[in-house]
Amino acid sequence: MTPSDMANASRLATAAYSELLQVAASLEDASYRRLMTECIVSPKVTFLEMYPTEEDRRRLFAEMVKLKFFNQADSPDHVWPTGHMDPQTYLTAPSSHNDFYNAHPGGLAMTVAYNIRMADAYTQNYRQMFGLPINRDLPAAALCVHEYPKVWLYQWQQDGSWLEEPRTVYDDTWHAHCIYVTAELMHRRYDARIVMAMAAAHQLSALDASMDGRRVVCCWHGLDRVAHFIKAAAVMAQVDPVDYGLLERKGQDMVLAPQPAEQWVTHLADMNWPYTMGGAHLFTRPLLQEVARTDYGLTDRDLAGRPFNQLKNYVWSQLGQIPLYEILVREGFDAARKTVNRLVQK
């Protein structure tokens, strides 16, 4: 089965995809409604069209390296792979790297549909508890749009794996989609509120805590990190982040202003991954490896290549990592193993 076959055969994936379309149709803001629908159905990443030649992209890459947003050991072709104007859709894309969370066909739709449900719950409860006038459209649209560069970056390979995000800010592979989508919406000149939501989704609450005797000392660096993301994206989009209304000048630096509830809701709801990755993925992958060995006779070579990738992609896409994990936790290995066998052999 192809990734498309698996996603289309999955009730979970197709239901999540349909739910995203329903959310998009429900948005009151017409521009957000159009943007979210496009990202789901016919996505494209257009800011790279400002750099049409190989030389253009080499110059941009060199500038990003000089500013320490990219790693000089990489290359323009690595950080910006081909296919940005004609990628897969939300239905077939995985949600993360091969060993992270919802790492299977349809995983992106599942992740985002659930995150939007969490955002709606946050919005409702902040309204009811504190009377905050939170706009529901912004977090709902932002959570979907924020993830959409993954349909381009996570390109399927013949062995059942996919390309992964390149190193960008802070020299890690977590944040490429974050700064690329921030650059994209800057390039399209969307309003500063939704552009801010792109940049703030990952790191707004990041902090370091240490002890000074009995006193806890907190260094709240999330605001600095969001500002860093905006600066990186602004270079690629060729905009001034202060003029855009995203950052404020403070002496020689550009800093983030305090953010309203919509941005915090977007950030807090972008949190499907800890349970899925730290629980479900961590335990269901070894489970599937053991079943592959004992029940299907897969060799170590098979486990490192397409045979196992096809197995885990199919099982996770049809059942979901979290349901399989909960069967394992609540009912034990044998019950989880039987569930896999029933699914694969049906």
C-alpha cells in the first residue's frame, strides 16, 4: 500500500481530515477560512519563489548561516528541498520525524484536528472562567496553518520513510516548519496576529529554572525565542519585523511585546506530541518490532527498511498510536499483539 492508500483506508485519518475542513468552513474570518482551506486541500509554499535561481538560494543560505539561523555544513538543497509548490496534502502527510509522534500516513491530520479541539476547549474555559474576549478563529486557523509546511518537508521515500526537517534556529530539527510558515505568511502579507501565532506556537512558554539556595530562579526565555524565530523568518521574507507589527525596538534590539490570550491558547494547544511521543511512540514501536520478528519473521535487515516501515505505517495509520498504546498499558502485551494481528491479517 502507498501512503495515500493507507491514509484513505483509515477511518481515523479521513475523519480527522474531514474535521479540519469543517473547522475551516466554520471560521468567521474569510481570509483565515480561505487560508486554512488551501493549506488542507491544495498547499503550496510560495516565499521561495522570491529566490528562483540556484544563485539566489545560495546567497540567501549564506546570509542565514552568517546570522546563525542555519548550519554551514548543510546546503540550500537540504534546507529547502524541491516540491514546495506542489506537495502532498494534509491527508497523507506524517506529523513528525520518523521516531517522534504520529509518524505515519494521516498523522498530521490526526494531530492537528486534536490540537484544534484542545484550543477550542481552552478558549471556552478562559471565556467562562475569566471572561476573556478570546477570538476562536485565530487559534483554530493558526494550529492548522502552522503545521502545513510539513506536507512539503516530509516527502515520502521508497523505503516507507520520509525526508525530515533540516536544522535551522538553535541548530535543531524541530523548528524549520515554524520559521518557514512564519516567513510564508509574512510574504503573503497576512495580518500580524496570525503571523505571530505561527512564530509563537513552539516556544512561548520556554523557561529555565535553577535553585539559589532555597529560592527558585526562573529565566523566562520563551519571548526571546519567539523573537528569534520572527527575525529568522523576516530575513527569508524580506520584511522588517518592527514595521510589520511583530516586534518592538528596545535600544539596539528587537523584542517581543506581551501577547494576548489567543497566542497563548495556540501555544498551549500545540501539545499533542508529549503524550503521543513520550508514551505511545516510545512503547508501541518496540511492540511492533517484537511482533514483526516473532509473528511475521522479519529479519534485522527488514526491521531497518521497508518491510517494517510498511507494517508500522499501516498499523499506526489504521488504529492510531495512542489506542494501541492504551491497549498495551491497560490489557498487556498479548492483547496488543492480538490487535495488531487482527488488523494486519484481516
